[in-house]
Amino acid sequence: MKYIFQSMQWSKLCWDLSWNERISLKAIVPQIGESYPIELAWNEDHIQTGFVEFLWQPPHSELNGWEDRPNEILKSFIISGNLEVSTKAGENFRFTVSSRLPLLTAFEEQKQESEFKLPECGSENGGSYVLWERARNICSSRIEQYIYISGSECETTLEAILEISESNKFLVYHAYLPPARYETVITRKLLSGKELDVIDQVLESASKLVDQTEVKLGNNEIQGAKYY
């Protein structure tokens, strides 16, 4: 299991480019060996210097979530490298990229584990419940062998990506985004028992997302952001 940070808005480093109708991935994805200023939301201000990994999403998904264009999951990346406190005025951190991996490849390389647990919350009767059990505004999209789901519980946003392999469901990505402190992980957990029952219930109730990409794109192209 690996923890990744996701509140960095990479689009702000190339704001004008981020709104072009067509954008080459090579032109916009952070480059290996390059250094970038990093600003994170206070939800992720627990970050420490040293080796870190960030989620990079195409600009529209970064600014609005994957719900509009779930297929942009296919063109999202894990950006790894070294983070250090910046010596430049007005900057918090500098980040030097050492590797760049498509998000789906990161899923494929992750070893199976059982440590991760779906987040829970205490209930009125003294017990607890899995947050997904009470999630609202649930939607889903099938992307190759993966299923993306999102929802919300009170003020908390929840996201998950499942890999379907024969009759098995593996949780490969989970984002728990409450007002206080974000937790985003890449994992590979075979769902079973109550967790499997909860996710199956979520999938049954989810409305299907319709991808809103408006132009025909090549494998190495994305559409820019439409709104924020």
C-alpha cells in the first residue's frame, strides 16, 4: 500500500495551456529531472520532505473530479520524487521528479495486501459503520477491467477504483477526503466479507456516468479543462 498526495494543482503551473482544446501529454505532464514549486491544501499539510508521490490528473479532472471524464483515469499518473523546503520567496516546497508512472501501471505493479480498511465512522448506538454504507450521490463508470465509483457522506468525499478479475473484486485505489485530512492510497486488496457486501451494494445503487469528452483524441492527447 502506498500513500499519495493529491491536492497539488499542477494546472496552475501551466494555466493557459490547461485550457486548450487539445493538449499533448508530453507538454503538460511533469517531466523527469525537472523541479516544480509545490503548494498543498491544508488538508494535506502533514506532508514531510523526502521521497513522496503525487497524483497527477488531466486539468479538467484535477479541477472538477473524474466524474465528468472518467476515461481520464487512463491518462492520469503517479509522479514520484524528492520534496524539499524551498529557499525561494513565496514558495513552500520544491519537488524534483524522479519517475512518472501511468496510474493503471501503478495498480498493476502493486502487490496484494490486506492492511487497508474502508474508513468507518462511529454510530449513534456506540457501534460503527463503513462510510460507503451511507454514501449519497453515488455514481460509477466502467473503464476496461476497472470500475470507478464516487460518492459523499456528510461533508466527506469518497472515491474508489476496483479491478474486476473473474469473480473477484480488488480495491486498487481509495480516496477519503473529509474536510480535515485527506488520505489517498494505492493498494491491492481482495474485497471480502462486509467490505465486499458494502461495495456490491454501492455498485447496485450507483448511477452510470457518461464521459463528457467532446473531441476525438489520440492516445497521447487530452482535452483541456472546460470550467472550474
